[in-house]
Amino acid sequence: ENEWEAGLAAASTELELEAGIEREIIGPDTRVAVTDAAAFPHRFICNLEYDFPGLGRWPMCSGTLIGPTTVLTAGHCIASLVPARMRVVPGRFGSREPFASSPVVAAQIAPGFAATTPTDYAVLHLRDPLGSRVGFWTGRYGRNPGDPIGTSMAPVPAAPAGKRIFVHVSGYPADKPNGSGCTNPAQPRRRCFHSLLGSAGRSRLCGAFPFSAQDRLVAASGGMLHYLDDTCPGHSGSPVWVENPPDSGGRVLVGVHVAGDDGAGTIANRAVQFTPAVLAQIRLWLAAAPGGGARPMLRRGSQGPPVVELQARLNGWIAARPGAVTLAVDGLFGPRTDAGVRAFQRSRGLLPDGIVGPKTWGTLLAPPAAPIFEAAHESAGNTIVQNICLSAGGLAARLRPQMEQARRNPQHGRFMADRIRKLGTTWMNRVSNQLLPQLDRFSGPELDRLIGCVARVEHAIGTETAPFRRLKSAAWQRLARS
């Protein structure tokens, strides 16, 4: 990975954390520390850590294991980042990592991604099959060994007449734990501002402790869930679930937390809502998830986590077949699982003997055919242009709605707007310092595109910045010489 791309990734990710200023503490802070992160379902919930060039490793977002090597998170947590610089830690509790960790080998983001919209979700693919040891949130109702309640994924259920739905949100907020330099003391009331990464007094364990909240679901509309659970930056990517009894789906995962209040109507935090289309996309990702390590041979009568993985992967394949019925994910290799294995083997030209050995596992674990975001290693000018434009687009999409919200806030709007402008200017300065020494490597059309992409950030913050003026002036002089 070249230093240019590392610098861009660092700027983009650091700003993602800092820019999450719309997250709300609604009334008294009702977040509760999770004291047993190894219990169900908190063991499935992951701390996402990123290696920032020049800053080192810092916690930055949350996610959830939904397969042996697959973690569901918010799209804006990984947009423009280098997957190889990320580490995933399930069930983390500060410096304690009871289930070890895994590096990320690749990531996939929702088609048409835009931050804080119904497309703000993504998955990470892990090198190591942590879910085979830890367990994971199953799609169809299933119970991981030792979990009496079970899990499933589904659209949010309708509230019974005269009753309200309450949802849980659990993840790794960047302003916790208290007393570790994690909080910006200048934050206004009800807003959640953490201290900046690398700032004096900020502990490396800020954002490494799990906190959970449970509160009322306000609305489910426009592909988003709105709820009163308190959240903070770092919670992005957290699971949002409804706690039901086993015969009603157990812990039903209904969304992925992505944002705070949108400034319209009731103050509420927001998640991407699980719709049939979102669930279908997740199933496709699961079906194509890369493998991670050797798998045991399975046959009828086998049981345990490897069978859970087998059933989950078969369901990804089954779900793509019209009219097919998925398997129960219960960790028991019975007659229906046997029939599913044989059908899969026949479809792939394998001997349909119902035995899941190296060939069948290899086919199930084949890497995705669809393009995935991986670290780019080319240093050609057009690659730099693509990376700049991707980073600028993601940052502008995050800052623009926050600036609009600041303008509507009579009490704290000036504080919020100044902070947003500072974030945009910091990004501009980094990009300008990287580009200025190497402008000669770009063609005229590439320079035009670069300036247009960088201008998107300036338009988002509504301010002309000195770094952008320097960059434009140097670009025009370069074009005049050509």
C-alpha cells in the first residue's frame, strides 16, 4: 500500500469519527455498560479497529458477526478505507479480547451507497472464521450452542394493538469509558462529541468498551428506523434488535445503526431498516463470503458450530432459488440438511453423496465473483484521482446534511458549523499537501476532475478554504504550461 492511499484512508476515517456530531443523547444518558461481553448476543458484536498512518490503531466503529467470516456494519464505517488496515474484535471489553481477533481481507458495500440513507450498510470479510468459535447472528431463526433464546433477521414486526415496540442497540461508543479522556468537555448539552483521535489525554481504550441501550421505536419509514436509544460516534454499525421469545424469532435483528437525529419531527436516532431487499443483499453476500481456515468433514448426524456455518451458507444459496425453502439453522445435520447438501452438490457437478468434504466446502467458500473493495496498490495518476474522488464524495455526503442541521439549530448551530468547517478544512489541507508536489503527473482531464471532486467538500461546508485556493492556483498554472 503506498503512503498516498494510507494518508487518504486515515483522513477519511478519522473524519468519519469526528463528523458524527448529530448523534443524540436524548434526555438523560440511558446507555448501560455491558459487563459480560462474552454473553449472548454481545459476543457476536464486534469492535472495529483501524490502523491510522501516523496515529496507530484506534477503535472506530461497531459491527456484528452474521456468519463465520462475515461482519455486518455501516457503509460509512468502511467507505474509502483500506480493508487490510482493519482488525475485528468480537466481544471486546477494553484490553480483554476473549475470542481473539481477525484482520479483514475484503469488504462489500451496498449498491448505490450514500451515508445515512437506506443504502448505508456493508459487510467485512475476515481472514479467520471467528464466527465458527464465537457464534453469529443467524438469518433464519437458529440457536447457537449455549444460547437458549436464539437469533434471526427480519423486517421489524408490527406492534400489537395498544403496545409499543422497544429496540436494543449495542456497540462501542467513542466517548466511553468515563474518566479516560474520551469526551470533549466543550460539547453542548444533548450532543455527543468524543475527544479527537491522538489528542492529549485520550486513552487508546476509548471506544473499546461495549455499551447498550433499550428504548422505544418511534417510526419505521422510508427504509429507516427511528428510535429513542442513546448513541454516540463509534456506535455506527451496531446491531438494532427486538427481543422476542424463541417461538417468535428470539432476538430479531431488524437494522444497522447509522446516524443520529435528522432534524425533522421527533428527535430520534436512526438505523438502516431491514427490508426484503436489504435482507436479500445480505444473503447474497453470505453465500459468496470467502472461507477462512480448514473445515471439518460433515455428514448426517454431525452437529455443532460447523453445521451452523454449513446451514447458513446453504441458505444463502437456497435463498437465490425461486420458491425454495431455507433450512433451520440449528447446528443439527438432519435429513433436510442432507437433502440441501445433495442438491447443492448436484448443482455444482459434485458427487451428491451428502458428505461435506474439501471439495464441497471449497465450492461453498468460493470467493465472491462480484467486485469488492480491496486495497489498491497502483500509483498511477488515475488511481489517485479515483481515490480522491471517492474520499471527497463520502466526506461531502456526511458533512452536507450536518451543516444543514447546524443552520437549523439556534442554540448550538454556530459551534456545530465551526466544527464542520474545521473538519472540511483539515481534509482539504491534507489533500492539498499531498497533491501539490506531484501535479505534473496528471493529465489535463485528470486535473479538471480532481478539482471538481475536491470542490464537493468545499461546497458541503459552504466556505472557500485557503488550501483549496492554493490547489486551484497551482493546477491552473500547471495547465497553462501544458
